[in-house]
Amino acid sequence: IPAGGMLAAPNKLDPAVAPAKIGLFFRGDPGGQVSLKIFDAAGETVKEFTVTLGANGLGSQEIDGQDIRPGVYWAYASGGGVKGKNGFVVKPRK
């Protein structure tokens, strides 16, 4: 993860396959607070989190694919020396 950046993994989620979770990973200022917002394709906020970075400047947030509908999403992170966005897809359940 580059300094001040964010990474989403995996970026394509299949809720039919366990575990159906996406991890968002950050690197910023040690002890910093990152505001994380998840938006759907229509621009509606579907989730919001505050992530506290560790003493090494690293932090993460897990999103459960069972909690959101299939579709395209954008994660925006800012604060604590982090500014980034990542897209991800949640596939339809079978």
C-alpha cells in the first residue's frame, strides 16, 4: 500500500463463496482517523466507518458482502494522511 493510499481486496465479491468479505486497507499517519464511505452506483451512501490507524500507520476495515446488494460500489477514504478511492463489485447471489 503506498503512503497515503488505500487498497481493496478482492475487488470482485461473490456472496455465494465463503467468506464473502472485502478488506479495505490503508496506510497513513500513525494513530490517524480515516473516514470511510461506501457509495453505490447511484451515488447513495450505503455504509460509513471511522478507522483508527495503528502506531505503524496501517489500518483496515472489512465489509461483509451479505450486508449489501449486488452492484458496483465505490469506497472513499480521507483523513489521517489517507486520501483514496477504490471500486468493487458484489455479484448477484445464486
